[in-house]
Amino acid sequence: MIFLFSLVLVGIVFIKTIEYISGIPKKTDGNGIMWENTVIYNQEDIKNANIQKIQVVEEKIDTNKIEGKEKIKTVYRPQNFEQFIGQENSKEIIKLALYASKNRKHPFPHTLLYARPGFGKTTLARIIGNESGKEVKVIEKIATSFKTPNDIINAIEETGEGGILFIDEIHSLNPLSLVEFFYPIMEDFQIHGKYIIPFTLIGATTEKGEMLRRFKPFVDRFKIQVVFEDYTREELITIIRNYSKNLFPDLEIDIEAFKNIAGKARGTPRIAIRLLESCRDYCSCNNLNKVDKALTEEILKLYQIYEDGITKTDIKVLHYLNKSDKPVGLSGIGQFLDTSQANYISEIEPFLVKQGYILRTPRGRQISEEGKNMLLRVGENKNEV
């Protein structure tokens, strides 16, 4: 009898030791996750024999080796709504929500920002943080940095109560289970029945259609959804004039130069700023102190940018479609350009469709009459690319 009792006791001790070493929890909250301060135990991993204890660990980064002596001003970003040019309707919607949330002493509503690259989504998210109050912290993350639910909890913890978690390229969140982990957080500030600190989730995407296709319930949980409008030529002129005044005020730039840059920037602030900076660099290299229209033409020629902002790549697409007597699929265009279909759809095609140069059909893409006329105007209507 004593021998059997001793054997059972040794067995219990052995099992407890194994549990301690492997990190298997004694109990869960009924949802597969055990809470112990900010430690999460993933029972699915245990079930798959991949036993691990996932912990919230703050990564410590030592920047002493690369610390600079002073801050170099290399970019100008608007800090408030007045400085942010364009998107007037969207700004009014956001201002109304800001005023209401401050009155109710609630966090700003979860918001989805949709626009093409270079339209100012990150800048607008930062302005929302600035306008929310000095105590509001804005934490910026890229969607692909989230691998586990614990990464989400880390980010929320870093954001703090009432703060803003900004996720860029939010359509890249993967897998679906990670997206679904956000659902109760966004609706009730809860994770498996446990309340968490209130905060604001702001997502930025260039692929709202992809989000709706993959996880529409996620999109529906954003109470504010902002679709950026195209910037007008006048707005782009104002944007690059403000940019030059703040970053290189000693460089003289005439109004015709601003107009020419804005007219060739495809309605995108980032492109206009890039062309403006190239003009500045050209002046610096050639000891010039003025940018005029003739100089901007030199820069545009260097970048192979033609009428209305059409590029050499755009012309290649038009010429490729012009050679085909039937619509061409996305895979064919992607292979021809040696790029991904996603890159073509987000970076190249929107401008061509907007200008009416190509047509989208159920069977593929085809060149329009306006596209053929454009090829004639730029002298590129040849039999071979």
C-alpha cells in the first residue's frame, strides 16, 4: 500500500513538473486562452503538439550606435486640418466625429481610410491624433507585422487608453482568424469576455475591394469609412508650394513651374512632391537658384513623363493592348510588365482607366479609342514595343 501511494505521488510530481516546464496551463477561460496578467496561452498550439507559452515581450532596441547629433528636416507633413489641403468633405466628417467623441468623452470611432498610394492616409491619421488631444498616443504598425493575437494585444497595450492604433495596408492582415480576433475588440472592447482599454483602430488601405471580398464583416465594423477623392490641379499646386516654403524657402520657383508639375503628377501629392524635389536637386547640382517651366520639362523628360502624366510604363501597356485584337487578361499584362497583378491593379491601371485610355471588360482589358489617340500623340504607335 505504501509502495502504491509513493508511486502515485511520484507520478503527480512528474506530471506537474512536465506542465511547469512545457507551459501547459492548469485551466483556461473556456475560450482556449488563459489570462495571467498579460500572458496568453494558446491551447491550439498545445493540441498540435507545438507546445509554447506566448508572452508579451517588449522589444528593446538600442539606437545609441546610430543616434544623430541633430534632427534633419527632410520632409514636411501637415500637422492639422488647416494645413492638410484637399479632402474637404472627409475632413468635415472627421471633425464632426472628433467633436462628438470629445463631448461624450469616448475614443474616436474606428476608421478606415481608403485611397491610392501617396494620397496622405498616414498624414491624416496623425492629424486625427493631434486633434484628439495632447494625451492621445498614436502607434503606427504595418499589417504584416501582426502574426499572432498576442501581437495585437501588444499593440493595444502600447497604444494606451484612448490612444490610436494605426495599421497601414490593413488589407494584408492574415490569416482570417487574426482578422476575426478584432471583431469583439472593435464592437465591445472585449477579448473572450474580458474588457480591455478603449482605443481607436484606424486602418489604411489601397485595396478596399479586396477587403470587402475577403472579410466584409471586418470592414463593416469601421464606423467611419473615408474614401479619398482625386486631388485637383489647384490643390496640388497649393500642396507643393507649401512644401517648398517649408523645406527649401530660398529656392525661387515660378508659378508656371508649379502648374507644370501639378499637371503631370497624376493627381497624387507624393508624385508632385517627388518631381519638385528632383527640380531642387537639379538646381543644387548645377548651381541654379530658380526653377522655371523649362527646367521642369527637363525633369519630366528625365523621368519619361509625358502628356497628362502618362509614363513610359503606361505607354508600354497601351501598346501591348493595341497589338491584341481581343481583351487581354491581368496575368498576361503582369507577365508582359514583369510585375505582379496586384501592383498593376493598384499602381498602374487606375490612372489609365480614369483617363479613359483602357476599358475593363468581363474578358479582360482592351485599349480605347482615346488610348489609341494618346499613342499617336506621343509618337509611340509602333508594331513592336
